[in-house]
Amino acid sequence: MNNTQTIAASQEKILELANQLAKEFSKTAVKRDREGGTPLHERNLLRKSGLLALPIPKEYGGYGAGWPIVFKVVNIIAKADSSLAHLLGYHYLTVCSTFLFGSTKQYKTFYKETASQQLFWGNAFNPRDSGLKAVRENGRLMLSGSKSFCSGATDSDRLLVSAQEEGSDEVLLCVLPTHRAGIVTEDNWDGFGQRQTDSGSVKFEDVIVYEEEILYKAAEEQKVFPTVRTHLAQLMLTHLLYGIAQGALEESKAYVKAHTKPWISSDVEAAEQDPYIIQQYGEMSLNLHACSALIEKAVAEFDHAWKKEDALTKQQRGESGVAIALAKTFTVKTVLHITSTIFDGMGARATSDQYKFDRYWRNARTISLHDPIAYKLRDIGKWCLSSELPPITPYS
């Protein structure tokens, strides 16, 4: 077997494993959506699967999978349960941030321990929340305050943390063990969607940070490459949204065929023969295929940018950003349309609480508000009219 065949066989095994997990997660998705809280059993299944080490290079104990496969895995899980895909996607985002912002010694250490111990990473990075302060006291760095929207923090093993350095405009980025003294994850996430993403607040009460745990200071930011973390985050969210749309369409099709009755004046024997329903599903399918093409292009652009590393230029980063903005914006519009339109085809009985079909819309609506697509459209429009690159921000 040559190298290309070996890689293909490995990818097939990874995708098979992801599909097995997705099938298992789908069995309890409705029940867990009702309950909310932390999906401990499912998180442990992800640990046992080995998929937490998916993007980590083989020399550090991981699968060494490329981004197209990583995103595909997140997408597969999202079709079954977007909350669990959210946890997994943010795990990849946070652990790989050490490669973007850390020293060679740091990211090698974090990669190796994550792969060997199947550590789950959580997020306390929220760039718009400046409620966490870093203070130097008696030669030690201490964190005090809180961070909100900390996806995956509960039941995590490591946290990627950003804090405002007191008395300056600098932002500090560090990696901490979640169970360090003074760190308290709070179960206060009450969003109507993505109910099992553990996205509550994290409190820090005089938490010690050691020098080797500090990844980043704003004054040291010189190169373009670390800023593609934003692109990675946006693509993770896009694949969550795409998976929700796929899952909603598939489940609604099955319902229409099994339960929906033809309308009394439709003159057809089965609901799936109704010309209006056929048109609805034709339009939804069309938009999903368009999403797929835009996402595929965005992933290819990002993968190319990632491989450039420190040689990446602002122009290349910007062009990748435009491709991602196009994919995300169209996917947001598509998933919100699909998760609402499926009820037109399924009918009134599909609103029964036993099915929880509304979870698809609730989940999509929640993710879609992460950052306004109006500003994505602005970036796209400026690029179209003036070839102006999107600004480098934590969201673009």
C-alpha cells in the first residue's frame, strides 16, 4: 500500500469512528436537549475514542489528520448533536491555539500530554469579556475575575484563558489546568439552544499562573499566522451550522415519508408526492449543495493558509477570510431557513414535544449569534467593490 492509499485508509477509519459516535449520540439527543447540563457520558466516549488527538501530529501521539478531515468529523457529529460537536470543535480550536501562540517547547508539551492522556480542552478566551484581570503580586502572576461564554469549560482538563493585564492594554493568553485552586466553573448557561455546550462562566479567585503557562502577550504579536485562529473558530462554527441543516433535513424527510398525511385538496396519495412539498425540499437541497461548495472552498483556502505558517501574508490571510465569510454567511441563512421550513412539509403534528424538532432551529439560532453576519456581509461587500481585505479582529 503506497502512502496515498495509507492516508485514505486512515481517513476512512476516522470517519467510520465519527459516524459510530454520531449514531450513538443521536439515540439520546432529544432527551439530553431537554435536560441540558454537562454530557459527562458522551464526553467520556469522545475521550475513549481517541478523537481528541485527531489534529495532533503523529510524532506527538496524535492521528496527524489534516483540517479537511477534522472539520468533517465535527460536521458528522453536528448532524447528530450540535452541542457535542461544539464541545469537540472548541477542543480542537483551543489545543491547536498553542501551536499558533506558544513556543515550540510549549505546544509539543501540550500536544503530547493531550494525546497520551486524552485531555479535553475548554475555552475561557472570550475576547469581548474583559472581566478577568492579570496582576503581578510579589513576583507572581495572579488571575482574578471571571469570563463568560466559556464553551466546554465544565468537565475539561485544560483551559485556554485570556486576561487583561491590569494597568495596561495588553492581553495575556495562557493554558491552565481546569482544576487548579481558585478556578470555579459555573453551571449558569441557560441559552435556549446548544444546551449541552457547558458555556457558562468561569470564576478565577487568585489563581496562580506560572511563566511556562503563558502563551501570548499583545506586545509580542508581530506575525500574521497566529491571527488565523479566528478563521479556525469561524470554520468550526460553520461546520456546526452545516451539520444542523443536514440533520434537520434528513430527519424531516424521514418524518414526511412515515407520518405526514397528504393535504385534503392535494390530489396525491402520499405527502412526498405533494408538488409544494417537493418544491420546498428541492430548494432546501439546492441551498445545502451551495453551502457544501462554499465550505469546501473555504476549507481549502484555510488549509493552504495554515500550511504557510510564518510565511503567511496579510493578503493570503485576507483572501482566506473572505472565503470563510462567504461560506459562513450563506450557511447561516440556509440553516435558519431550513430549520424553519421543515415544519411546512411535516405538518402540525411535528410540533409535538416528543420530537423536539425545534431543537434544530434553537441550536442554529444560538450559534448564528456568535458574531453578526451583517459585518460578514460588510467585509464581503468591501472586498467585492474595492478589493479591501477584512480587518484583522477576533471575529474576522
